[in-house]
Amino acid sequence: MRVLLIEDDERFAGALALALFERGHLVERVARADEGLRRKDRADFVLLDLGLPDMDGLAMLRKLRRVSSVPVIVLTARGDERTVLQGLSGGADDYLTKPFRLKELLARMDAVRRRARQNPQALQKPERQALEVGDVRIDLASRTVTVAGRCVTLTAREFDVLGMLARAAGEVKSREEIMDAVWGDAFLAASRSLDVHVWGIRTKTGRPDLIRTLRGVGYRLES
């Protein structure tokens, strides 16, 4: 299993990474939250310390959960009840206080993965092939858009943004989710690329209300 260890304590991280490697896991270790967020897609499992130098681990966990469902166990010296509850409510699958025994960590990792495998795939909604919003038709299979029967030419990335929103019409998608799915980086916080592409979709379709902006939250395709 590919394990991403986000821990700034060199000595602790080295010892834990070696122990996990000896038990058959491939371990990538980073010391900063921003590095962990960039490498999340390479991991099957994340072990997260809360005391990171560039960002509080709980804040990083919230960012991670906006774009990824990768299993996470928090490893930290903070054992107070409030922090434990914040970690679990923030999206951690489990919480382990330092110092801990390796056997307990491995057992908890196994338990988290078992729970993840038990999620019924049958509950997933079948992907729709086309969607009509008013006189706008979005065909996901052929990647075409028509407005009142007139074909509208979007760039590939504009259609990627529109297609992602169409697949979840009526649901709000955060900026991070869209940036991660379309650009491959959820945390280009200063980038205006998404705003420019949404503007392009609205302008080319002539339907400014097709995509609704929820300030501070994200975007939604009206259904």
C-alpha cells in the first residue's frame, strides 16, 4: 500500500517510515501541508501530523476532504477531547495519540481500509449522458453544447468545467474540487483561471445564469 506520511519531526518520521516499509508498505514522507496536498493522489492512505510548519493539520485536513476521500489517520501529540473531535468531524477516519504502538497503528489502518471496501458501489448513481437546462443541451458523450439548437464551440477546458458541473447538476462544487478535477491542482488559490473559464462559458452560451456563483463556496449548474 502507498502511504503518504505528513510529519515534520525527522526522527519520528524516519523511524515510522522504516517500520512501515519493513511491513510491505511504500512510504512517501513530506514535512509540509502544501507538499502533502500536492501528493495526495499518489497515496492509498494518509498519516497526518497536526503540528506542521506551514499550516495547522486540521486546516489541511479540511482542504484535503474537499477534494479527496483518501483514508486518513491523524497522528499527533494533541490528545485533548476537543482536538480529537475536531479531527474526526473534519474528516479523519481515525485518530491516534503519540506515543503509540506500531501494532495498534497497523490494526487501525486495516480497520479503516475494511470500512472503505465495504461501501456499496451499487448506491452510486449512473452517469447521465446528456443534460438539458432550459434551451441549453450538454452532451457529455460527444462533448458538444447547443443553445436553442445552435452549436456553441467551447474550448476543451471550458467543456471540462461545464461537464463536471453537469454531472452533478444542482449540486455545489467547490473551487478546489473543480481545480483538482480539471487542472490537477486543487490549491492554486491565487489563480483566476477558473473564473475566466466560467466567464467564457457564460459568454459563449449567452446564458449568464446557467452557472451560478456561490461566493466563498463554489459553483453550481442550475438544473
